[in-house]
Amino acid sequence: MYHCHILEHAERGMMGELELSAP
């Protein structure tokens, strides 16, 4: 479970950063 949650958070964090960085 921890692995899944970590992967989900990591993916969401990356997507969030990309969206914020993109104009």
C-alpha cells in the first residue's frame, strides 16, 4: 500500500509541478 501511495503522490507532485511551471 505504501508503495502505491508513494507512487501516486510522486506522480501527482510531478504533474502538479509541470502544470504550475507551464504557462
